[in-house]
Amino acid sequence: MEKNKHRFVEEYDGLVGFGLTRETDECTLIYYLQRFSEDRLMALIRDRMSQEDMEAIFDLITRLMKKHLTEEEYHKYFLKDDEG
């Protein structure tokens, strides 16, 4: 069974824009991240990114997870350790 699910980007029909409201910003961020991580886009862009670009993305994501997730949440939601 698939562990990774990007349902939000498939179902969201609201405004995609940044700076209007907190709710729109949150939805836009999810939308962008799910689109950005799509396999075909990443296959296209990954070879074009510099090592510095990749490190910046990795560092940002790692820093945000360390700031906002407990160790248990990291394992459950990011690593999905508790799923088959």
C-alpha cells in the first residue's frame, strides 16, 4: 500500500497566492510543496540545481521539522515508521 499521499493538491480549489490571509498562505504553501515534490518536476529540476540549492532546501526542511515536530511525530509522520 502507498505510504505517500498528496491529496490536498488534487482536491484544493481555492486561491493560490501568498500574502492575502494566513489561511490562503497555508493552503498555498501546501499546494506549492506538493507540486514541487511531484516526481516529473523533480526529475527535471534536480539536475539543474546546484549543490548549494540542494543543501539550502535540505537545511530548511530539516530545521523546520526539528523546530515543529517532536521525535515521535518525526518518526510517525515523516519517516512513517508505524505504517506497514
